[in-house]
Amino acid sequence: MSAVKKIFTLLVFALLISACGIEDYLYKKIGQDFDNSGGTYKGVDGVTVHIEEGSLPEGTDVVTITAFSLDTPAFTNVSKPVTNIYSISPAAFEFAKNLTVVIPYKESDFPNLLDELDLKPYFSMDRQNFEVFPEDSYELDVENNLFKISTKFLGNFHIGFPKDMVKQEDANQAGIAEMVLIPAGEFEFGAPEGTPTGLSEEEEGLKQSEGTKQIYLSSYYIDKYEVSNSQYRLCQDAGVCTEPDDVTSIMYQNYYYNASYAGFPVIWVTYNQAATFCQWAGKKLPTEAQWEKAARGKTLRKYPWGDKDPEDNIETAQANYSAIFGDTTTVIWGDDGISPYGVYNMAGNVAEWTDTWYNLDFYYKNNSSDIQIEDPTGPAESPTNEKVIRGGSWVSLEDEITTYSRDKAFPNYRYYNLGFRCVQSVGQ
């Protein structure tokens, strides 16, 4: 949540408290107690819970119903949400009778060409692995734009379309991802002066960055999202790309072939596999300079979204890092963490291959004769024969997801947190 939004929320909260008293405010707007006589709870955005008389299980005298609209884009495995996630408590508590949960929606939030009758209500306990409610447990009221859901359990709800119906900006289901234009011009390339290069005191070579330098890049397109499993599989099905070294992820046994994770980033691919995919798609892997400009814009910034450190919790939508989700997230997750050009997941989720050989002097020296001032492709070779990897991943810490953090690996390396995206020349 932005600082302005936080201040606004606190001001509203203070005004409400001063007007009606904190106890009355909490009772009416946040939580409401119900005994076995039942009643109706009205929460945020018109979300309503109807409790029948005798709904409390034996031994329970009172329950408190609370509904929040989570301040994050809905992260779901099976649907394209048209409402936010509504967290309604008490979760994992079985009522003696079915409750009726009413969730409104807006037709203006529909993706293009999708019919209102195809909307479904979804439920989850963990806010990640959603399942559609059985058809006999809900009613769609198209006249009033709302769902009436019958359930004995509360938890996380949202309204959306089945993911297999949705081609969201061609990122999940179509083959070739949407691309973003990075305009021609100079930008500040490199790491801030004094940034450690990674060499120990015992090793020979540059220990700290000498600062950034201005270089010029011609215009180019870059994938708005990391290459997904579904996109990579099209190349494999065409007989060009080879299967990733492993089809699992840390949490998901059938990560690569399961349709639930079609829109998640492909992992376990080597530099050569990534380069082959990009070539098949009429593109190529980005140089380190192209990757960096797309991530930070014209001037140095610590993270794609700015200089403020990300919050280490799942309520934000900036970066999937520090193992806050325990695995990768969908490539379209992270609205609050996009770069100045609107590119997603340039910090965290999966680290990304570049086409540049790893060399300390090329990146950290300010007067290196190796660096081109215009469209640098990088050094001709690497002392260690390794390629540059950028962006950090879902297991990285704060200092590993900055716009100047670098990693390296041999071209045949692959891992559970390593993926890629592609670039394309303008006019190609």
C-alpha cells in the first residue's frame, strides 16, 4: 500500500472513530457478533453473509463475522478474477447450517468478449489454490450482478472466469507474449559507486563498483512478462525446444505440464534452451544493458518500482522474493512492482538469463575500454565462461533483487528459480 493510501486510510479511520466511537465502528464496519438466532452481516464492497437461526455448532455461543478486501491482486491458479479476494472469517470453521454469502461484481471488469453467464465463484483457504464452487451451491443473479453462494465454510472468495477461457494479454495461453517498447536513448548503466562486486579480499580484481556510466541503446521490444510454461510448450510441441530438465517445482509436482500452472514462468531451462526458444519466436535473449534499462528506466533506481524497499509479506504486490509464497507466482502477478516501462517481475519470481558474458570490468569499471557507448553487447568472452543472470528470484533477499544485482552461471546450468524473457528489434 502506498504512503498516500495509508495516510488516507488512517484519516478516514480517525474520522469514523470520532463520529461514532471505536467500539461502534468496529462492530458495524469490521466485525459483528452473531449468536444462534442468526442475522445478516454487511461487509466491504457490498459483500454480505446471511446466517440462519441454528447455524452455530453445538458448544459455540457466539461467532464474529468479518470481511476484508485484500489489498493485492487476486493470485489464483484456475481463474481470471473480476473481483478482489474477499477474506471472510472465521475460516476453517464448520457451521451447522449453510450460510449464504453474497458477492457483487461489475460488468466493467470483464475481459473482452467473455459472457457474463460464464462467471464462476471461487473459494480457497490459502488465497492461492482456488477451486470453483459446485454448481448446485450457488446462484448467479445477472439482473443485480451478484452471486449467492451456499456454504458451511468461510475463507477466501472471488468471482472470475475459468482461466482456460481467458487469453489475458496473450500472456497465459497464446504463444508469443505481449511486448513493451523501450524507446531509444541514453540511460544510466551499472552499479552505484562502492557496490561490492562479489570478489573477496583474497581474490584479484575489482572489489567495488566505480559507478555508473551513460550509454545509448537503440529502441527495442522486451517481453512484458517472463516466458511461461504454456509458451515454452508450444516451442516444444513444434519439435524445436527440448523439455526442461525437471517438470516439478518446489511446491508443485506437475508444475510444467499441469494446466493450473500454464501461466507460471518456465524453469529448469539452460541458457541454450532459452536462446533456442527466443530464436524460434523470432526474438533473442536480451543483453545485460537491454535487460537493465527495461528494469530501471533512464536513471538509476534501486528497484524497478523505485527506491523504497519491498515489504516482506504476501499482502503486497511488488515482488515475489524472500520465499514469501514458497514458490513462483504467475507471470502476470505484481502490479505494484512493474518497471517504469510497465515490465513485470524484473525483481524476483524467477532470475533471468541474459545474452551477455560475465565480466567484472565490463560492468563495474567506469573507464573500461571494453564497454561500447552505443548498444553494448558485452565482453567478447568471460574469464569464467559464464553468462550473466539478472533480477533475482523468489528465494532472493532484498540486495539480490535490485536493478544492479548480478549473478552468473555456466550456459548448461538450470535450476528451480531460473527462467528468462526475450527481446526483439524494432521493425523486425
